[in-house]
Amino acid sequence: MRTSFNIPDQLVDEFDRVWQEEGLESRSRAAREAMLEYIEAHSRLEETTGEVVALIGFDYRHHDVIGELHGVQHEYQDVILNTSHTHQGAWCLESLFCRGAAERVRALTYRLRDFDEVRRVKAMVIRDDES
């Protein structure tokens, strides 16, 4: 199947550099592998249940979205234990340290991904077997 995407030139250039450095035979092969990794990460997040400890990291342009992000964090203060914020030029990097129901942590992760101004959201989830 052929398909097309609207992707910024800079991102495509970086993607091409990486797959070529890895010695893959084509951009299509690299895109398939990237999609599989995305699907696997999503499946792991979806399958997690019970009480979890998690770190959610994301980056964004501060002035474009900070008020809305703070609003989301207040909605999820039942699972957010601690936050950390650092400035990286025009971008900010935020870390949310969470503990609570997997469903709430997952919902928070997806909510953060809804913002166009948020560039990346990564969740590291650890099942809490002590509970």
C-alpha cells in the first residue's frame, strides 16, 4: 500500500540520516520499523492495569501552551506526585512523577499527546507489585 504524510522537512532529513546510519535498505523499511515500535509501545501502555509508578516526560514551547498544560496537571493531581521543569532554549522539558491507577496514568499520557504544541510524550510505566 502506498500512502503519503505531511512531515516537516527537517524531521524527514533527520529520519533519513538515522536509518541510513543504521544500514537499513530503504526509508520504507525504516518507517515500517518505526510504526511497529509505536504500536508495541501503545500496546504495552494499553495492557497495563492496576497500581503503577510512572515517569511521563514531554517537551513543548512554553509560551504556546503552558496555561493549558497546567490545567491538565491539576485535573490529574490524584496521580501526579511531583513535577520537574527545565528550559532548553525555546523548548521546555517537563517530567511528571506519577503513582496511581494505570487507567489514570494512561489517560494523562494521552491527554498530553492531544496538544499540537507538545512535541513528544514518553511514558515509562512500572507495575507496582508491592501493592
